[in-house]
Amino acid sequence: VPLPMMPFIASGPEFANEKTAGQMLAVLAHGVSVAVGATPNLSILSDQEDASKADDGVVELTEFFSGEGLRSLVGPRLIVEPDPSRAAEKILAEIDAKRAALGWDA
């Protein structure tokens, strides 16, 4: 079974530093969804003169990773959910969907 089809997900409390962000992005690039408990700090555009453009860029980038943008390209998505109970529900839903796609009992 190809890695992106396997019923598992990577999870962590937050993108704590560049190393953690790189690891999570590598997991996403391999087709595995990632769940984090805190919104990633996407301040890469904060040095722009027009703060509103920076904010728009951060919103677009966040939507790309957590919405259908990344999923439509390589299959996974970034799940950002600070509430542990809701995070668990979203993780289990992702796993159950992959198990169903493989014909495995949920």
C-alpha cells in the first residue's frame, strides 16, 4: 500500500521551531496528513511594507495547507485544532476515511 494511502496521521502540539516545521512539511510532502494543536506561525510575509498584504498572504498560505490546496496536489492536509477532543475526532475521521478507502473495517 502506498504511503499516502496508509491510515495514519502525524501529530504534534505545534510547530515549535524551524526543525519541527521542516519535519512536518516533509511528512506532508510524502502524502501524510499532519495534525497540530496550535496555528503555525506563518510570519514569512511580515517584513512587507503593506501589513494588509502580509496578512492576506498568511491567510492564503494557511488556507492552502489546511484546506483543499495541498490535498488537491499531493493528498494530505494540515489539521489545526487546539481543542484536544476535537483534534482527536478529526484525526480519527481522517484515519477512518483512509481505512474505508482501502476496504478495511473501521
